[in-house]
Amino acid sequence: MGTFRVGAKIENIVDRSKSALVEKLLVDTGSDYTWLPAKVLEKIGVKREKKDVTLTMANGQQITRNVGFVIIRADKFFTVDEVIFAEPDDLALLGARTLEGFNARVDPKQKKLVAAGPLVAAGNLLSSQEHEFRRNA
């Protein structure tokens, strides 16, 4: 499929005036979380909400990292998500949870994010008789 990178704007969830641009996030559908440089998150005041979360790397190694909450924007997409405070030797990644929050999918040919389509929701499954009964109750 190949790989590609995207730029993103990260905002402090409490104070949106505190933000930073992160260039070249590797889009990684195999990573649950988005990993952002700890220095960037600290600079915009993101708090470490979950400490020492155990993560399993692709090679099976277990490590711990801290997690915080941000607003993340890339192209026309945005969401609120939990992100990993990445250490200097960690990759900066845009993970599957963020992609799902964006309601975006990867277009492998164009190497970009595209809209995933309409969101599926449970509709109103009441029959017309049930609607009438509720209206008159």
C-alpha cells in the first residue's frame, strides 16, 4: 500500500488558543493511537491524563507512555482524541482512532485522507402506528 505523511494542527482541549503544527505525521492504520512529540504537547499545555499506559509495539515489546487529550486537525478533518506523549526516539504517528474520529479513510493510490462516507446510525424504527400511539398518549 505504501506510506504517506500528513501535517496536523494540535490544539489544547481546554484553551484552543494554545496550538502547534506537527508536520509529517506518518499515517499508520496499524497503530491504535496517534503519537505526538511530548515536547510539542507540553509546549501547548496538554496534561498527562493517563500515566504509564502499557502499549505493545509491532515487535511484541511492551512499553509505557503517558496519554493526554487534544483537538487534532488535518486537512478538512478534525476530532478530539487521546494521544500518546511520544519520546524522542518514537515515531510521530496518526493512528486508527484519530482516523475513525475524522470519519476518514486512507486512499492508497492518491496517498491522502478522504471522507469515509456517511455515518451509520440507528434510525427511528417505530412504525407509524407506534408514532400515532405516542402522540396520543
